[in-house]
Amino acid sequence: MASGTLSAPAPPFVMGVPSAACSRADEVGTGTTILAVSYKGGVVLAADTRTSAGAYVVNRASRKISKVHDKIYVCRSGSAADTQALTQFVKYYLNIHSLELGELPSVNTAATLFQSFHYDYKDMLMSGLIVAGWDGKRGGQIYSLPIGGSKIKVNVTAGGSGSVYISGLIDALYKEDMTKEEAQQLALKLLSHAMARDASSGGMVRMTTISEDGVEETTFEGDKLPTPA
Amino acid sequence: MEDCLRLRGRRAPDNYGYSYHGDYNQHVLCGSAVSSGQEPIKHTTRPITTSSTVIGLKFNGGTIVMSDTGVCYGNMLRFKSCERFCQVGDRTVVAASGEYSDFQYLTRDLKEMDTRDWVQEDGCSREPSSIAAYLGRTFYGQRSRLDPYWNQMIMAGWQKTSNEPYLGYIDLYGTTFPEDYIASGFGSYLAIPLLRKEYRPDMTEDEAKALLQKCFMALFYRDCTGLSTVQYAVATSAGIRLSDVSTLTHKWDYKLWLTPTSQLPVSASSW
């Protein structure tokens, strides 16, 4: 991907962070909307599929929800390079940890590993993550890992540049102990609204639902979303 | 696993802030595009996830520290129910304002210190003034590396040796001092004058709590990042007690404020 050939002005936000914090305006980032919603018995992770570099859409079918372990996934926003590298490291360490432990790792462990990297390299990284999954100890969990290196357990959260447009909608619509279908529909609705207004979010909606019964992945094509984009 | 995790916290603390050249392994494992120049490593150059005011005051028989439960992301009130207290040992509690990730790191650090003390099994436990001194030196050391922990900490505890309450303040520069009442963040502007007027050393716990709630009400009205959900911790000779989250009531029903603009008396301002 040729860099520096596009003369579009620097985006004011890259993933909800003022662009003064970015390394370069045309760095490949996942200008993005990511979110996670918990329901009674599990969690739903959802993300759009647009990867942008400045004003150009580098990939319109990207995968921003990555597997960290069998029942632990991460939604990535920020620099594509940083988040991919972090995911690879944590996947590696968590795999070894799980082998030594002799059982599936806990979601909290995965979140803490990510937090460690975030905090130790906070001056170099641009990465905002949502770690979510299911484990036998605490059931479905969602951890928000914003820029800076903090880790905050939440019931519902959104990240990326598109998240600012749906903060209010989340407050209005989210309820505890929804059914799986309600949670999936809510996630789809929230993402569609964000994608409708955020230039850096778009494409399709990918959704991953994690519970005790397993993991299911669904994709909603760009022209089949509930709200007109 | 060890190679990366041993550098947890601050990278290469023995390098006094200068970037690390020699270890190829580190670059490979940690994969960072390292600042290859001789620049000091900077962690929190500007706070990202921040928490607001903490206020503490001594009363007759203990110390009480109160804070709200919010963590902001710039101008956005992003997280509404976070706990901002950390208990260290059996009779000290620390509350922080400023960068939340640094507070979370320091919580780990203090708990590790706590564990190291506990395994000694020597019957000794740290005084709050000792923990405050430790934190103060830690903060000063980091600031001297131009890499501060971006926090203001208020520490409440019970001094066993002198059988009296303790209240201390430590901030990102390493400033450390004990006081009878102290506030951080916006509270240092809004709450301190209220406390100067109404504080008495012989207050009961309930009076102290009411005074703090009054301060936080003022802060909710006047601090953009202030929330009305608060939590407090009390340190007495019996130990530390952390309260549940409660919501402050606020007042908006002043007659003049509710009057429609078109019906305001002539003397009133219509702005």
C-alpha cells in the first residue's frame, strides 16, 4: 500500500483518539466500530469490516474480531499493525499458559496479558481493544482495554472511531439479562447506526457469539443491514 | 514468557529512562519499533483515561476518603462505575485521581509489596505513613526520569504506633505531606474552601461524611467530569471499611430557575 501519495487532510479522529497522538495520518488503521454486549449466558462481539489509510479503504472485508483462544476473542481498533502484533503475542503466551494450566484459560488472564503490553508500551502503541469470552469461573465477560493500559470490566462497551456516535444509543437500549437473539439484534442495530455516520466505519458486520455451548460466527453483508447506510 | 513479563511496569528501570539498544531478543519478542535515538522513554506524557476529585478528611477516631466512580476518556464520561480505592495492608487505603492505568499499575505494585510483607510472618505491619513515604519516593523517582505516574493519591489510614488517624497526599511530582483535610483535582479548588469553613477536628464520622457529600454535590454541579455516584472508605483502629456506591441527590428547583424566560421579573437576567 503506497503511503504518502494521498493528500487528504489528516482525519480528526483515528479510533476516537485525537490525531496528534497518531504516528502518521495515512498509517493503516482500523478506523472502526467495535462493540461487545453481554447477555444471559454469554457475550456477543461485533465489528465493521473497513480498514482505512487516511481516506482510502484498504480492505472492505477485514476481520477485526480475532481469536485469542477457544472461547476468548478480541475486537481490535487502532493501528492494524499494533493490534495484530499484540494479538499474536498474547495468543502465543496464552496457549503456553493454557497447556501448563491443563485447562481453558480465563478471560481475565487474556485481558491482563493485553493490558500488560498496553501499559508497558503505552508511548509506542495505538491500540484500543475489547476482550470478551466465556470461561467456567465467571461465565461471559467483557473487558474494555482503552489506550493507556487500563483494564475495566463492563457489561457493554463500544470502541473505535464510530463508538462516539452510539454511546447514547447504548445507554438507551442496553438491558441486562437479554436473550442471545436480543443481544445479537442490538449489536447489529448499534453497529449499523455507527457505520451510517462514521466515515471510517463501513462494509459488512461480523459478529461472534460466545457462550458455554460454543462459538458461532455470522456475517451480515453491507447491503443487508437494518439501517440505510 | 519471562523475557517480556520481567520488564512489566516500566521498561528497563536500570536504564534511567534511556532507550534500550543492546538486546536484540527484546526487540524480536516485544516487536516494538523502538525509538532508536537516545530519547528518554516516556510513558504517561499526557493522561488518557482520567479520574476526577478525591477528598479526604480526618474525624474524631478515623479518616474518611470519598471519590466519585467515574473514569473519563478525554471529554467523554466513558466508564461510570469504576472503583478508585486500593487497600494496602490492614489499615491503609489509597484513592487516586489522574491517569487510571497508572493507578491500576500502582495497585499491583502496592499489593506485591503487601504480599512481600505478609510472607515475612514477622508480626510487623506497615504504618500508613511508611506506605506514603514509599509511594512518595516512587513518584519522585519516576518524575526524575521525566516519566511520571500521572496521579494524585490521597492515603487514609490508622497509625498504630501513635494511635491516631492518618491522612496523606502524594502527587505526580513526588510531593508528599500529611494533612487534616485534603483534596485532589477540581476538589482542591471547590472543596477546600468549604472544608476550611466547616472542618472541626472533633467531628463524628457521620458529620464528616455529610460534609464530604456536600463537597461532592458542589463538584457534581461545577465539575464537568464529576458524577453523582460516590463511594467512600473509612480507616479506623478497627481497620478499613469500603462503602457501597451511593447516589447524591441534587437540587434544581429554585423558583427563579424554573420560571420561563418570558415571565421573569424585570430585575432578573434573561441569559
